[in-house]
Amino acid sequence: MNVDKVVGVAAIRSNLRKIVEDTAKGSRYIITSRSQPRAVLMSIEEVEMLEIMADRALLEEIRQAQEDIKTGRYVSYERYFERP
């Protein structure tokens, strides 16, 4: 797990390229303005995971899909899309 890094708005402006590269590698930045935390910068994968975790219906569908795979109740990609 990466430790959050705290950075001010001015530092974001002058180091944006490196900060974006770091977030792509898993770092998170807490962005401050006037010494107050104002925003968080994180990877798109982390945002997507948070959205999934916040959607209980989607989590239940994922859980059910995992159960279906364990019990063999699925059709492979190749078989589903095979041509008659």
C-alpha cells in the first residue's frame, strides 16, 4: 500500500507530469490549498474500484458471477461467440 503524499496547489502546477506518472503507479496525492486538504488525486483504477465498492447491486452481481464460475454455470467466450 502506498502512503498518501501531501502536495500544495503550487507544487502540482510545477510537477504535474511526475505526479500523474506517480498516480498511474499507485501513489495518491492529497492536494492542499492554504494548508487545508481540498482534493485527492489517484489512479483511474482506484476510482473505478471505489465506484464498484459503492454499488451494492454490482457487488452482488460480481459475487454471483464468481459463484457461477466455481460451480461451472457459465459459457466460455469462445463458445458464446462461435459461428454456427
